Amino acid sequence: MARDGKSSDVTYHSSRSTPEQHFAKSGAQSIAQLLNCSCISQLPTAMSVSSTSTSISTYPSGLDPIAFPPTPMSISDLTSIPSSSSSPLASSAGPTEAVLFSSGNPRIEETRGIMHLYRDITPSSTSTTSSSSVILPIGRKPLVCVLAVPNHMTYADFCKFCGAFIQHMLEMRIVRIDGVDEQYSVIIRFDEQSFTDDFYKHFNRKRFSSLEEDICCVRYTVDVHQTESIERAQSSVSSSADCPVCLERLDQDKDSGGILTTICNHSFHCSCISKWTDSSCPVCRYCQQQAESTCSICGQSENLWLCVICGFVGCGRYKEGHAVRHWKETQHCYSLELETQRVWDYVGDNYVHRLIQSKTDGKLVELSGDQQDEINRTCECDEDLSEALLNSKVGAIVEEYNNLLTSQLENQRKHFESLLLEIKEGNDKEIDEAVEKALHAKLPKLQMKLNKAIEEKTFLQEINKNLLENQEMWEEKIRKAEKREQISTRLKDLKIKQLEDQLSALIAQIENVTNDDGHTDSADDTGETSGKRGGK
């Protein structure tokens, strides 16, 4: 027999063994051991189920921000990671534990699943030593689970507790661990493994606050599986791919700090939910921590009435009558009975609400003063007609609410877009004014520089004109000097030539004279020689 969940792709088949039956033996004690950092080694071994019994959805690589992706996977893949230390893979990847979790508003829908966590194999003494001695499992992924977060710690407080690591978180999903009350857990997927390791070293076994004893238990997560999705009532808020706060698309970027999915399966940007100081969901107002209501004066916890005007909680007339006294003092005539959710009018002395929810079957039935018994009898006699009528009314109310919510969100989007446009126009105007002011401030200096440059230009032009005139005059003088030089050179050459001719003639004359004197001397010497010879 198959059971259809919220998604048509998620199907369950009956078998002899289910994950819920397997974990029923461990009970709350195993969960408490899982959350206790000091006795984490005492955890039971992971589940071992037949590989042909169940078909579930899984997403080992991460979490979907809107809903679990319906990727079919057999139970053999779910238990493929060994949980015993005797297995070869267990020695390299470390022992793992399978933990049941759930999410969603139990009145509307509930999603159940299993996640496999690495055990904390770091010795307890390392809490006082440096982070370099922390033992990290081999084959780990950028996926961790923060266990045992107290319910009084809001989403904004947790984002503040994570500090600078919030910028490196792609997704955060709030879940409930089965068997653990007053606490919730957070599945976190990082963008890089290094930031995952730093987060584990920094926050594991660290107190959430110096005033509390609660300790942050961080575990590396092997994978996360969805096993069941139950829809108990139709949700009045349709799912959307946009953030309900800023109306921007839910994208995984570092500017917005990733996506956070609350316990009721509503997704927001981490930067948007970090500004929400309330512990309830901004969309459906669901709060996991249901505080017990008491009388604001005497502390009674029974027969309580809530003033719908100011929210004052007082006991009924069968106790101390503080609710009636509040009406007499403030004239707030409408009061809601917390046990039956009925509205009482002190002035008319009767109930004034239209519909109430039946405790037996959860159906909505109409209640109107003295006609209560008659209407109840009518509902008993014609239950099908009454149910059809009420369903039509509820459907109309849901449709009207959805239309109203859509229109309000559209108006809100237009309002914020107009605000952004005004801010942009204001910024552009301020920028233009700043630029104009800067230009006006620089204008006198630039004008002074321009005047100085013009004066220098005029001065240089006059100098250039004078130089050009002087150049022409000097060129004329140079031409005349060259001409005179040429004439002088010719005269010198002519004179030199004449002197050379005279010198040549003079040399020739001297040579002739020298030759004549030589011949005369030779003749005289010859005559003397002859006379000497004749005398002898």
C-alpha cells in the first residue's frame, strides 16, 4: 500500500522494517547521548535496513532552500556508508550515526528524514588545547549539523552567534531531532571546505553564552535524506521563490549570506531573518517554543482569557476573575478563551465568534450564542452538507487571504521600489551637486592658470616675433660677411699667386746668378792650375 506525501515524486512502500521502527529501540536515551559532547562515543551504531524495502528522496550534496528535492533513491544507497568501525570505509571516513529528524508545522505539514553524522572522535581534552590538535574525519563534506540549540535562542541570535561565518553559508535548515524537546538543530552547508573546518574548530564544544550551560555541538554530516512528507491541512500561504521580507529572489550569494529555512519550511535570506528578533516565523507566526500561558496577576494556568485588544491574560470568573476586572478597568469588551479559542463579549454577555475548531476531529463548526445546541444538532444530522459548506467557506477565506497577501506584497514591493528610486534619485542629485561644487571650487584656480598661460603665450609670441626679425637681419649680415669673405679670399688668392710668381722668378734669377758665378770660379781655377804647371 502506498502513501502519497506532499510531493508526488515521494512514495512509500510497506515493508517489514522501516527507519522509524529501527530507531524505536534506541529511544530518547540515544538521542540524549548524541547531544552530549562528553559521551558521544557511547552512541549506538547506524541503521542497517534491507535494500529492497523503501524508496525515499535524498540529496547528499546539499539542501534545497524551498523544499526537499524529490530525487528517488533506494534504501541501499542510504545505508551505503558503513557505520561500523570494522568496515574498510569506516576506518578512513570515521564512524557515523544515523539520526531521525523532522520539520514543518505539525498542524499543517510535517517532513521527516534521516541524516548521517560523523562521531566526534576528538579527545575531550582538546577542548582546552589549540585547534591544530582537533581530529577531522577523512572524506568530510562542507556540510555540518549544529545540535542542541536551545529554543529560546532565536534565528537572529544564532546568526549573530555564527558571526563572520554567516557570509560563507550557502544554506541553513532548522530541524527537530526526534526525542529531544526544548531544542532544535541546524543543518548548514558552506561554500568551501576550509570555512567548514574553521567553523567546526571554532564552535564545537563552545558555549552559546557565558551565562548558560548549553554547549554548541557541531558534527560533520555525511548526507541528509527525506523519508516522509505528511500534509495534514492546506497551507494558506503559497510557496514562492522570493524572500517574503525583501521580495528578492532566493539566490545563494555572499552578499545576502545564503538562505535560511525555518522549522516550518519557510525560506528567507540570512541577512533578512537576522533582523527578525522574534522567535516565531515572519510568515506563519509558528513558534516551536510554546510558552505556557498564565494569568498576568495571580499566575493561574487554567480557565484563562486573552484580551483581543491589548493582549492581557487573566483568569476567568470561576477563579480570581482578573479577566472581568480587566474589562471593567479598561472597557476592553472582547476576550478570547485560550482553551476553546472562543471570543466572549462582556457587553452583550454572549459569544460573538463565527467559527470554532472541534477538539474531536479538528473540523470547523459554527457557534452563535443561544443557537449553539441547535447548530450542533444540525451538524450531527447533516454532516456531509455541513462539511461541504464549511470547506467552501474555508476555501473562500483562504483564497481571499491569498489574494490579499498577494496584493499587499505587490503594494509593498511597489512601495519599496519607489523608496529605492527616491533614494537613487537623491544620491544622483547629491553626486551632481558635489561634482558641480567641486568644479566651482576649482574654477578660479583653473581661470588663474588659464590667464597665466595666455600671458606666457603672448610673451612668447613677442619674443618669437623679435627673434624672427633679428633672424632676417642677421641672415643679411651673414650674407654680406660671406660675400666680403669671398672677395677677400679671391684677393688673397690672387696676391698669393702673384707673390708665388715673383718668388719663382726671383728663385730662378738667383739660380742663374749662382750658376754664372760658378762658371767664373771654375775658369779661374783652371788658369791658375795651368800656370803652375808651366812654371815648373
